[in-house]
Amino acid sequence: MAKQFASAGDMTEKEISFTEIGRDLWAFTAQGDPNTGVVIGDDSVMIVDAQATPRLANKVIEKIRSVTDKPIKYVVLTHYHAVRVLGASAYGASETIMSARARAMVVERGQEDWDSEFGRFPRLFQGHESIPGLTWPTMTFGDSMTLYMGKRRVDLRFLGRGHTAGDIVAHVPDANVMFTGDLVEYHSACYCGDAHFADWPATLEAIRGYGLDAIAPGRGDALVGEEMVNAALDNTADFVASTYRPIARVAQGGGSMKEAWDACRAACDPKFASYAIYEHCLPFNVARAYDEALGIDTPRIWTAERDRDMWERLQG
């Protein structure tokens, strides 16, 4: 390769924050690294997104134990990506929950995604040798599922395609707080390598329709208050549209992927170049947007080999 992926050389440790965003609702954040949500119910704890390895999950557990000694019963996974799910075994939860769509994606592409992500971003897989294998849910659902943790209710909802075809959110009505996974980011680039660009804006509007008091996004700081919530929704929508539009014009006009890359950079660099993982996401975002613009609805499976081939094409 002409040069490595941007993330391959990113070995800087991030500063962890653990922020209460509603009563007994916490966001574990790390300066643009994957976030984890924590819901403390009357009798147990729920995790929303598990981290990439058991070692990294143990950092979340350490923070949880600073605020509660209740047992961790549920691990909810908003989608299938390796950096979100492969640390699940550390929590010792009795139930691991995904949407049925996300489980189908583990079947279809889970191992390939793990191999691909590990090659792209090694720092996020600290302690990878402790991963016992692919993470499989014990429970799945279609569009909605409600859990009661004592009196505390948690609604799991599929609101539409976006970051992947199977993203779900977790809404806690008593605090009007939502854990969105990577459907919403804050001052972090959206990874769109498995995205559905045309559907994503409507899914964001469905989230906005809740009139939320706080959001724990997939990456970036916790969002507390209506102003920050709406700013993040607007920002995520702008990132998605600003990425897709110039690429679609090039692709549908018969241009090359390298020309689409240049058009995307011209539109997005001035607004988003300072965002966390921007350079890491960009080649995958361009490749997926190019495909979608040409009518490929189901994202092609990323493999380590496809990663390298795509990267070399974009260096020309």
C-alpha cells in the first residue's frame, strides 16, 4: 500500500469520561472512541454497546462499580460491528439482545467485519486475545421490545436504517433519555461503510420526534439538554448529506471512485476534517456512497482484502 489507513497509526490513549445524563443513566465516553451506555434499574444494570474486547469492557465495569453494586443482567447491542459487540462476554450478563436484523448480519458478515476492523484500527482491540469468538444474542426482536428493570422501563426500538440496516435505540421514558448507538455522533465522523444514506435522515427525524432531554451518542460527548440534542441531530444529518451528495453526482455521472473521493473531500474537509476518526472513515464512506448511488442497496461485505484494494484505488 502507498500508506496505511489513518487509524492504523492512531495509538494515543483517550481520556475516559463517565457522565450521568439522567437519573441512574450514564454515558461512558472516550474522546471519539466507541461509547457505552449504562442503565441502572431497580434490581439490575443494562449495558448498551459492549466495547471491542473484554479488557476494554472491564474499564466500563470499573466505572459502573463506582456507582452501583447491582448485577449486570442485560447487554443491549445497537448493531453488529465488532468494536461494539466483541467485549460482551466480560459483563457476565444473562441476556444479550440485538435486533433480528443485526443478528442476521452477524451470520452474514460478522467474522469478516471482525477481521476487517481489527486490521484497520488495532488500538480499539486491546486485549483481543481474550475475545472468545463472535458475540451471539440470547434474545432478538423485530421492531420493538420493552424490558422492565423493576419499575424502570426501557424501550428498544428499530426506527429505520441508517448507520447499518439493523440499528436500534434504547429509550428510557422516565428520564426521556435515549442511547442511540452510531445513528447519532457528536463531533466525530460517522462511519458509513455499511450505511443506508437515503434512509438515515428520516431515522434521525424519528429520534428527534421523541423530544429528548439527553442522548448518549455512539461517539463523542454526552448530549444533555434540548439544544445539544438537536445540534447533534443536525450535525449528523449534515455529515451524512454532505458526504453522499457530491459522491452521488460523480457516480451517477460516470465518474471514478477517485473522482468521488476528491469531490467528497472538497465538500467535507472544510466542515469535518477536525472530527474524531474523520480520516479513518472517509475511504469507507466514499466506497459505500458510490455503491448506493449506483443502486446497490445491500452494503457489500468488507474484508481485509477488500479494504486494501479500495485503499489502493483511492491513492491514485
